[in-house]
Amino acid sequence: MHKVILISGSPRQDGNTMDLIRVAAEEIEAAGCETQIVSLAGKNIRACRACPNCNGSGRCAIDDGANEIFAKIAESDGLIVGAPVYFGTARGDLMNLLQRLGMYSFRHDNFLSGMVGGPIVVGRRGGHTATIQELLMFSFICGMTVCGSNYWNIVYGKGKGEALADEEGVATIRKFARNVATTILKTRG
Ligand SMILES: Cc1cc2nc3c(=O)[nH]c(=O)nc-3n(C[C@H](O)[C@H](O)[C@H](O)COP(=O)(O)O)c2cc1C
């Protein structure tokens, strides 16, 4: 069965990012794909050291759990990345993971290329657009097929649970997730 990995880039296990990732996963499962959620809560994902290791031994030299996440993604058809907005950008730990993932993919047959997905962004008030653009820069250079929705994948909310009250935001995420599943089923064999 086709599989989609969904990453919650928040340190809060049951925060807004995770709520939206669960909404997306529900839609994708309903459309007929398998999902697996990966949370960065409790992890401490460090920044790329620009060492040659992922080209040599194959593993990322930093043993902080990222290698295990890369392995899951490499065997999947889709990747959705959820980010809380921090100071107008995606949270640092998440960008640490993505920058290492991008380099790891380049050095492992470009496995992200052709994978289907895109970003989901949640914040209290501002910086969503810059954050979604930041995440799209990652997706496009890695050759991913990014799906759209009825609006950009941005949702408003601060305290736990608030994002689910943003009805238009949640509907946008649902439509995006369905588009991801449909595109996978049409294009990934
Ligand atoms: C360090 C920090 C910086 C933040 N910066 C922004 C910001 O620039 N713009 C914004 O709209 N919200 C900002 N927020 C609010 C979070 O994006 C918002 O609470 C979001 O829902 C958190 O997602 P989570 O519940 O998944 O952790 C910030 C929160 C923190 C902790």
C-alpha cells in the first residue's frame, strides 16, 4: 500500500501542528493510503555539520534519531511537513531535520524526487506566508511534487486546540491531504 509520512515539527506533542497533521492523516487514510506520523516533540534534532559522512558511510553522522526518520521517508510515497511559525519562520529543529534530509536524499539516489506532499503551517498571527515559502524552497529543490488546495496551507491558532477552530484553515488542510493521496494513487504505480 502507498504510504505517507507526516512530520509534526512542534515540541508540543498534542499542539496545533499535531492536530493538523492528524487531520491530514485521517483524510489520506480515508482516500486509501497508509500514514505514519513522526513527532519532533521530545527530540533534539541538531543542525547539519557539512561533513562528508552521508556520502561515505551512508548514515548521517549525527545520531539523534534523524537517521531513523530518513529511513522511513525513503521507503514512502509522500511527505507532509507541519511547522509552527516561530518568529516568522519554521521552528529551528524542523529546519535542522529538513536540511539534513535534503542532503541525505541528494546522496541516496535523490529519493525525495517525485515524492508527493507539501507543507502545513500554523501560527498565532503572522509569518505564515514566509514560513510556507521557506518550506516550499526545500520541497522544490528536492524535486518533490507539491500539491495545492483551495487556499495556502496556513492555519491560525495559538493555544492547544485553537487551530482546529479555524474552520477555513482545517478545510484547506483536508483538501490538500486529499490531493496528496489522489496524486499518489494516480502517479506512484
Ligand atoms: C518561540 C515562539 C515564536 C513564535 N513566533 C510566532 C510568529 O512569528 N508568528 C505567529 O503567528 N506565531 C508565533 N508563535 C506562536 C505559535 O506559532 C503558535 O502558538 C502555534 O500554534 C504553535 O504550534 P504548536 O501548538 O504545534 O506548538 C510563536 C511561538 C513560539 C513558542
